[in-house]
Amino acid sequence: MSPEEIRWGAKYITLIICNVVALYHVYYFYKKTQKLRDEVMEKDKIIYEKEKLIQKLSSSGGFYSSISK
């Protein structure tokens, strides 16, 4: 192989390695973002359920007002 072919092959291999590393990073950060998004959605669901329960209790007079009657 000529030196020109070796240089071309080395550049080609380097380009492939860089693309593989870049794709790995994209996949890693996508998974990390997806995990964080799932955690936030779970917390939002819990907050929504608590707010709904508070609203239900406050509209019905609540637990303490039913005891005092």
C-alpha cells in the first residue's frame, strides 16, 4: 500500500471511530434524559393526586369539620 492509501485509510478509520463515539454519547444522554423525564412525570402525578385529594376534602368540609359537628 502506498503512503497516500495508508493516510486515507487512517482518516477513514478515525472518522468511523468518532462517529461511533458520538452516537454512543447521543444514546447515553437520550436515556439519561428519558429517565429524568419519567421521574418528573411520576412526581407530577403524585402532586396532582394530592391536590385532587385536598380539593375533594376542602369541598366536602374536610375531616375535621365532620368531627366537630
